[in-house]
Amino acid sequence: MSAPTNTERVQQMYAAFGRGDIQAILGALAPEVTWTVQGPAWLPFFGARRGRQQVAQFFQAIGDKLTFEEFAPREFIANGDRVVVLGCERAKAKATDRPLEGEGAHVFTFRGGQGVDFRECCNTAAFAEAFQGLAKAVA
């Protein structure tokens, strides 16, 4: 049996997220992974992280602050050690019950079969609007 491709690794991580298996995602990452999500610093799931423990904190913040209605990768584009995923998400901010939605891109970089870097670009305006007025409360 051959090793999975980087695209298959990413697809396995999305499947793990869908079933709430964050440990499977963390296990696919290098110990010193970098994980960056662009957006307003006052929201706890935006910013730069390093290492599996800080990535676990990212997923904890997502679970604490959002209720997902849809999280769908739609297109996987692989080039060498990188996989770019284009997709969409729809969720509600738990603190305000306001909806948010948008399209985004995730960029995974692999070395030796492990994820070493993750970068996300999303509809940051939708997040800020959904959490509007809570900058101090959600941080």
C-alpha cells in the first residue's frame, strides 16, 4: 500500500474535522507546525500559532465561539508540497447568534508526510460583523 498523497492527507484532515476528531488533525501535523489565520486580532481564532498545542487551542476557540452549519471544501489544488483548498463556510457566532458566511482558501504545506504550515484567508468582515460589539468579551 502506498503512502497517501498530500491531497489525500488534507482530505483526511477535513473528514476528521467533520467528525470532531481534532486529535487526528493534530497527528497529521509536524510538532512545530505554523498555523496562521488572517483576521482581527481580538477574535481568538485569528492570528499566528506554532506547535500542535497552540493549534489545539485554535480548534478549542472555534468550538467555543462558533456553531457551524456548513463547512465545505470544494476544490483541491496540489502543486509539489502544497495543497490549496477553496471552500465555503456558514456558521453562527454563539455569543450573538448572528450568522456569518463566506468563501475562503486554505494553504497546507507538507514535508516528510506531515503538515508544516497552514494559512487561511477567509471573509474576515463577516466574522467581525457576526461578533460586532464583543471585541472585549470574546478575546
